[in-house]
Amino acid sequence: MLEWKGVFPALTTPFTANDELDLPMFEKNLNAQLQAGVHGVIIGGSLGEASTLTTGEKEILVKLALEKVGDKIPVVLNIAESSTIDALLQVKFAKQWNVQGLMLLPPMRYKSDDRETVEYFKTIANSTDLPVMIYNNPVDYKIEVTADMFEKMIGCENITAVKESTRDVSNVTRMRNRFGDRYKILCGVDTIAMEELLLGADGWVAGLVNAFPRETVAIYNLTKARKIDEATKIYRWFMPLLELDIHPKLVQYIKLAAAQTGLGTEHVRAPRLRLAGEERERILKIINDGIAAHSSIEDYLDMQRKTALYA
């Protein structure tokens, strides 16, 4: 059974220069995530350019991921559709493809009210026995899933987690105070991940992990082991890079970072365009400065490896 705990990379979708899936690069990134010790992977999220992927492309990515990870970690598929009927169809496909869980966004394009949003989530959850993580991101998707709304979904036993992306760290405490462990909480914003883990979040749906898997897992492991000073050293080094996750162009920024570390390419799918000019140079400097300073955290990365080994 899927356990919503640990680091879950929201995997990017690598493309070739001809706008086709770059499966060798997808596999290379996936292998790096496995070697770093991630606890699950998410396919077709916002960072995975879900809105531009065909159902056939999602199937290819899911099946390749399942083939490569075996029973080591769960593979989760994101559901981000404009209508309930389309979301139900995607859930049907997900079940056929044998994914272990679903991440579920509110309806796309239409700003549903609280009653409509709850009904949407409940209808989809009740159509499957797969565990569901609600993606709560009012900053980008303009719909907030409030605690009162989670109260109305308690009867859906397979709605078991929330990707907490409100950017309000106090929501971790509010959810814990109200629901205890009924809902697992995974931070969905890279720049506040350590803070939310310290407040009791169960995991981290990460973005920059696509470029820096070892570093991301190290922060999680050291924080959960209460080696706070060691985790903080890595987190402070990481922060300028993590801030690439909270920009409308996070896909381009994180793909550029992954390209610089050899775990991805810069190719994106239109209407997105590759970075160019001053913007590309500015983001590239942030990435390269981080890579250049990396030696300062090597001892702490080694410490996290030992922590994970003997925990």
C-alpha cells in the first residue's frame, strides 16, 4: 500500500528537439532519483507539463517508470482535467496502467466554488480504490481547499493526503490540530520544505530534486532524524536554487538546472519556450553558482547517507 511519506519528485517530462518524449533522459533522471533514495515519483504534474501531454504519452511514461522502479517505490499519476468526465476517464486509465496512487488537482480553467470543488474531489475518489492526494495550490490554481472542505471529505477513505502548496506553513499545524493523522501532509513548495517538515509534515513533493536528488533527500532524512544543524547547512546552500520553484517559469528554470547537472534537457513544449537572452543568463548564473559552491556541503551529504543507512 502506498505510504504518503518521504520525498516524492514531481518528475519533469524530457522532450527532444523534435518535441518527442526523450525516454533515455527520463530513464536517466529516474535512475538518479532511485539511487538518491526517493520514496515515490509523480508523473504528469504541473512540472511535468501535464496540460501538454497526450494520454498516450502519459501511458508511455507511467509504464516505463513502473518497469524501472519495480516494487521499490510507488508511481503516482497526476490528474488535472477541466471536466469531471475527463478526470474520471484518466482515473480509469491510471488503474489500467497499474499506478499506485493519484494526485488530484481541482478543476482546471473553471474556478469552482467550495461545494463544487468538494463534489468534484469526492466523485473522482469514489470512482476508484486508489489512494488520492489532494493538491492544494490556491496561488497557482486559484482554488483553496480549506480545512472545512477536508472535513466534508473525511468519508472518502481513499482521500488520504494533501500536497500543501498554500505557502502558509501554519496550515501544517492547523491540519494536525483539526484532523490528527487522518490526512498525510506533503509540502509542495521547495522554499518552505524544511520548515514544514519540522512542523510535522510527512513528506515533500519536490521540484529541484530533478536536478539535485541527493541534496533533496539529504534534507528530508537529516530533518526527520533531528540533525537540524546538518540539514540547515544543505538547506541554506540550496535556497537560491529552491527559489526557482516559485516562479511561473518553474518548468523552464528547473529543466535548465537539470540540464546543467546532466539529468535533463532544456526542451519544453509550446506554448512554453526555452529561456533566452538575459533571463537565461541570470538563471544560469544562479544554477552555476550553486554548483560551484557544492563542495561546501559534501560532508553533510555523506552524513545523511550514514543516517539513512543506520536509522
